[in-house]
Amino acid sequence: MTFSEELWQEAEPIFEACYQHPFVQGIAKGQVDKEQLVHYVKQDFEYLNAMIQTKAFAMAKCTNREDMEMFNASIGFILNSEVHPHRNFCEVAGVQYEDLQGFPLAPTALNYINHMLIVSQTGTLGEAIAVSLPCPWIYLYIGERIIKDYEPEAAHPFYDWIRFYGAQEEPRMNAYINKMDFLAEGASEQERQKMKEHFILSCQYEYAFFDMAYKLEEWPTHQGTSLKPAF
């Protein structure tokens, strides 16, 4: 069994929980409140900024150009392509994407971002890949499941979002899975355990992120609402 297969075996219940979350099921059924869409985009814009930084920190650990290009391609994809699902949400909500950028982080988003940034700076390359892998993996899983279970047509309000994540000809995460499996083979048991812990915690944060959007999570008081990532 490969390391990624071990991770999948342990994390599958979290993947399933993400798919069954009412925010995700709302996407599948085309029924998400405007306020929830807006809150999600505000937080995900900042999250993706942190994902770019996470990949940049990981790229600094690479020792060959092939691996550097893997991270470079992902950074370019986030900057230039991953705006499309955000714009889909904004179109449905009737708001401008540019008006939802630069907002303070909600507690869950802040904690998730700090988790990724700390691991990508202080951990090994394998740890940096493991901590950032749940995001593309869970979104691929969700998109494919929605397409299979609901067969959305072009008139579906979230058709573009669903197809963006669920209709990938070649899953974008595969290069990272292959690299992580390779690194795990030569890693110590201690490093492998850290990689697994980082991965599982990120999976939990992915569920919490959907929950944050669904519940319109904010800080309990106005104090601390300008908090930004620790790194």
C-alpha cells in the first residue's frame, strides 16, 4: 500500500463528511444563500493567497527544477485560473468579485492558514506537500461525486464551479501524490507520522471551512477582527 493510499484509508470518512455537509449539498442542489456564498469567497480569497505562499515555501525546499516547476505551475494556476469558481459564486450572489477581497479572516480560516504556513516553513518537503494536499483532493472528490450523483446540466447555477473541480481530464493533484509517495518511501517513521498528522488536520479544516461558510462564522466580539496569518 502506498503512503497516499494509507492517507485515503484514514481520511475517507472526512471526505464523505465534507460531501454530505449542507453547504456542499447546497452547491449540488443549486441552493446556497447569498450571504453564505459571499462569506465563502471572502475567506477563500485569503486562503488561496496563503496556499500560494505555502507552495512558494515548499518550492524553496526543492533541489531540482522538475519539482520547482511543479510548484510554479500550481502557483500560476491559482493566480490565473482558480478565480473562475469564485466568479461563479459571485455571479449567483449578484456581487462583484473584486469587492470581496481583503477582508479579515474568520477564526477557522485563520487557523487553517496558520497551520499550512507553519508546516510549509518549518517542515520537510514531504510535510509541505502533505499539509496542502487535502484541498485539491477533497474538491476533486466533491466535484466528481456531484457530477455522478446529480448530473448537473449547463443551466445549474453552480455548473461552472462543479465542472471546474470535478471534470479534470488529468487530476491536477496527481503530480503531488506521486512526489509525496516517493518522499514517504525514504522518510523516517517519525516524518511519515508528521506527514499523516498534517494531512488529516488539513482534512478536518476543509470540513470546518465549509461549516464556517454555512454558519457565517465570525469572531464572537469585534476584538481581533483584523487578525491576519502569523506568517
